[in-house]
Amino acid sequence: QDAVIDACRGYEWLLTRTPAEKVVVYGLSSGGGVGLRLLQLAAATENRATFFHSPSEKTPQPAGAILCGAWIRYTTPTFSMKEFTVLDWVTGSV
């Protein structure tokens, strides 16, 4: 949960300096899960107090998000990891 809190507070801080439409969230592996949770909490209207300093108002969504391989176990290559190595730069060495 600490990583999600850090991501939410960091995103909130970033929005004080940059408009949301100029931000893209990127997360790789477990960071993809953190990025997804950040987007969910930013859009939520309840249960935000732990994560954001402004818990009562929605946080603007970023222009986009790239969530690569969230929660995928890379130690045992799956069919898609073997089949799509040309397209997937993260697992291209499998």
C-alpha cells in the first residue's frame, strides 16, 4: 500500500506543476499494478483520504497510461510471451 500512496501523492504533486493532459503514467510489472490503482483512485469519489491530500474531490486523469506486464511472472515464459517477442520489447529476450 505504501507504493500506491507514494504514487498518488507524487501524481498529486506533479499536477501542481504540470496539467494532467501533459502527463502519461507508465508502469512496468508491479508498477503497472500501482499505475492502474493510481488511475482508479484518482477517478474515485470515496475512500481517497489515505491516498490523496485532497480526498473530497476527484483528481484529473492523465492524458494516457502505459501499463506493461502488470502482475506477470516473467520467470516462466507463457505462450504469448514466446509467440509475440517481436511485438513485446520487455520479453524480447525470452
